Amino acid sequence: MKRESIVAIEDEPDLLEVVRYNLAREGYQISGSEDGEEGLDLIRKLRPDLVLLDLMLPGIDGLEVCRRVKYDPATRNIPIIIVSAKGEESDVVTGLEMGADDYMTKPFSPRELVARVKAVLRRGQQKEEGQRKAVVIDTLRIDPERHEVAIDGETLIFTATEFRLLYFLATHPGRVFTREQLIQRVMGDDTVILERNIDVHVRAIRKKLDGYEDLINTVRGVGYRFMDAGVP
């Protein structure tokens, strides 16, 4: 069975070694770089299954690496997890809007590292054609065919927008989406809607998901994430 490959770009040698060790122990094939330009070359050469990308890098920074990866047709489908220091929230939002899949804030534990890597790789293996299936979590059922949400068999009243937003988040568990991304992916690019309206919709959804409201997590300064089992 093919070992999944990861390129880690991190300018702190000690942290890069920790990443290498813990992911290699999980069976991943790891290549690393402490420099943005060199890391970008590695991505283009190896075409890895996933990239771990620090934002603060010598040479070219992480955002520029992310931009070049996502604008290149040969590499744009490679998932990226951004690694950021506290205080870089605006850069994280920019990275996510460029197409990065998730982010971790330093310091992070080996357990969180492995869980996030597994979650992103798992999502990458899912086929889009399978995304119209019902989502079932305990007694909660989100059914796109019936366009309804039910708890313990009792149907809840959701608006069309609320349902689309909930179903989109539920079918991308663990992934962080900015408010702007949710507007574009759920409402459509031509929809005139303010980012704060997303917060209003999320509040309404949580209120209706009595007992399941914690499935939708607020990621401070960034947006929202639907709970993914195994990810802290």
C-alpha cells in the first residue's frame, strides 16, 4: 500500500523535527524544508498528498507559497494545513480564502497534529459525488433528498438558507470556513449578503439543533467548523 506523502515547511528546526518524527511514526512519508522557496520547489517536484505550511518563513513567506501552489493547475488540488503563531489571524483568513484546508496554532500537540493531518487526508479521499448522502449523527439526520433536518424522528423547521449552510458544513467536517467562503460556497458569488448575516444564520441553526448545537464550532477571528470526530 502506498504511503501518503507530506511536505512540511517550517523554519524552526526543532519543531520541524518534531513534525517529522510524529508523522513518520504514523507511517507517512515526510519531506521537510526550512525555507519558503525551497519548500515550494519540493511541492512542485514531489506532488505530495498534503502540505504543512508555516506562515513566517525566510525567502518567500507562507502566504506566497500558498498562493503559488493554489494558482498552479499542477498543484492546486494538494491540500494545505497552515501553521500559525497567535496574532496572525488575518493571515490565516487570507490563507483559507486562497484555498488552504485547515490551520493549527502554535504550540500544538503531536495528537492534534496527527488528528488534523488524518482528517484533511480523509476529506481529500472523499468523492464529491457522494456528498448528496444524508448525514446521520446519533439521532440527528440531515437529509438532502427530503431537504429536512430531524432529531429523534421529529422534523425541524429550517429555512432553505439554513439547511444549505448546515448541510454544507456537515459534509465538510473538521474544515474551517471563513464567512466569505460560506457566502460564496453556500449562497453563490452573485448573492448580496453581509458577512455578519452568516453569524445570524448560524445562531438560528444552533438554536434549532437543541442538544446538537455544539457540532458547529466558532473559530475565533476566522469563521466556522463542523465537528470532526478525533480532531481536538
